[in-house]
Amino acid sequence: MSTNQPQNLKSTGSGGAPPAEFERPTKLGDLTPYLKLLLAGETLDAQRTAAAFEAIMSGHAHDGEIGALLALLATRTPTADELLGAARVMRSHVDRVESKLDPEQLVDTAGTGGAPKTFNVSTAAALVAAAAGARVAKHGNRSRTGRGSAEVLQQLGVNVDADRATQAKCLEEAGICFCFAIHHHPAAKHAMPVRMALGFPTIFNLLGPLTNPAGARRQLMGVYEPRFLHPIAEALAALGAIRAMVIHSDDGLDELSISAPTRIVHVQNGQITEESVDPQALGLSVAPRESVVAHDLDHAARIVREVIEGKDTGPTRDMTLLNAAATLLVADKAPSLEQGLQLAAEAIDSGQATNTLRKLVELSSE
């Protein structure tokens, strides 16, 4: 990874070069050259972004400069190059899950979070899609709400702290594993105190879903604001995604919604296209967003279990089916969302989804 400092940076002041008293020798992990570019209204290319994030992830950057870099990037939408450079560095530092399965066949349903909370849709959809034949390396974390994918899966009996060999076995034998982010991104600890001190999301919220520990080349990725749709899609294409859907619903969710149309930016073999999907056009009943909201961790886990077991036939089932259908589409297990819906429903109604969850619970605890 190149750590060359950029040259010929623009002045950050109106009077030319900064006063000499502010100049200092360049040191290892120095982010000042990149900060000057950002202060001047410039964006960073992929190489400079990679150099800056290598300094952060290797522990050489100063907390003050890390905070400044993250804050400056948060003042606007990151470019595809900035996401690409940072994601490449995160991928180079990840503790990987090595399985017998080809990463080109693996799919992830991790999203950015940050949208209004529902009931852990992506987790339920991952289980159903795995039961229908997809191979899902579900990447996730805890949530500040206390009911992220890690908490809900743990409530369902899954050992979310399973080691990487166990995760690989779950993926191979159950068709799904859970990659707990805190165990796979040790280098991210260097930025964590700064991130926790900031009261707003940073580029790291976008980078986690771009850094699947099993190297999944297929993705269903929800984003919390529509402005991220195209930069994320462009970054995924440059990172070699075989097929991906980047999504944001018109009612503000980072999931495919049953309450409103959802914008989808497709990535397929380097090509990017966009469409809007209306749940009614797929034969699903429209329901208010409040009907798919969990009130606490126990409620969230109960919803997922009842959907998986076929006991819930209302809006939460429809929401799960829709997102599982999208997962099956990007996994190339269904040729369309309509057929994906059928496969997902069959996986639940046949009991296969229940079996998949049971296997994941058993294998993760061995």
C-alpha cells in the first residue's frame, strides 16, 4: 500500500501558504496533507484515501487528525474513489473466514444501519435465503439500540462469538454463518475511540458492509440515505462485485420496504443500472412502516423466530420474503424478484428455514 504524501496541495487560507509557525516536519502517519486537500474543497483519489486509511488502520495516525479527517469527509457525500481506497485498506486488514466455498458464490446482506429501526429484516432474510439455497456470509455487529444482528442472533441461540473455523463450518454445512464485525476488524480499533466520541455517522458506517470477512462477491446492501446509492454501487463495481443491489426505500428504510417503493441500484459484472420496485406490483400488501417495528430485543427476536417458523403471516413475513427474494436474486438462485418470493415462501412453509436456524445454532456452538 502506498504511503506517499501528496504534493502541490492547495493553500487552506486566502493569503497563500500558511504562516511558517504552523509548518512542521512530516512524520509517520501524518494526515495533514490529506486534511489540507479536504479543507481546500478537494476530494481524495483512491490512492491518497488508501494512504490516509493505512495510516489510521496501522495505528500511526493521531486521534485529532483522525477526527478531523472523518469530520471533513462527513460534510459531503464520499466519492466512489474515497470509498474504494478506504475499503481496499479495510479488506487488507480483515481477519478472513476461509471456507471450502468459492467467494464468488457467497452473498452478504449487511447494510449501513442508521435508518429507522424495524425488526432486523436483513437477518431474517439471510436465514430464509440460505434455506432457499443461497450461501450467506452474514456480516453484522451490535447496534446502539441494543438489538442489532449480533444481539438478535444471540437471543435466538446462535453463538455469535464462534471462531473463524466454526464460522466456515456453519457456512459449508448450514449455508449461513455470522461474521461478528468486532472479531474480524482488529485494525479498526485505532479509529474506534474517535468514532465513539463523534455524534454523527462517518465513512466507517459505509465501509463495514464493503468488507465482508468471507470475501463475499455478492451483496444486498441497504443505505440510510439515498445519496449513497450510486457512490456505493460504483465502489462495489470497482471492488469486483459480481452482483449487488444497493437499496433505500422511499419511506426512509435501508431495506426493501412493503410500505413504499424502493430505489435499487444494481451492480452486475461492472455495469450499473437503477430501478424502483413497488411492493404492490409484486403482489404484496402495503402495510404501514409501524407494522414491522420491533419494540425491544425480545420482541425483535420473537418476530424473526415466528417468521422463520411460519407462524407470522402478516407484514413482517412479507417484508422478510421481499428482502430474501432480493438476496436470492443477487445470489443467482432466482431469475426475478417474483420467483425469489416464491422460493423464499417455500423455504419457510416447508420447514427448511427452521432447520437452517437450528443448524446454525447447533454448529456455531460446537
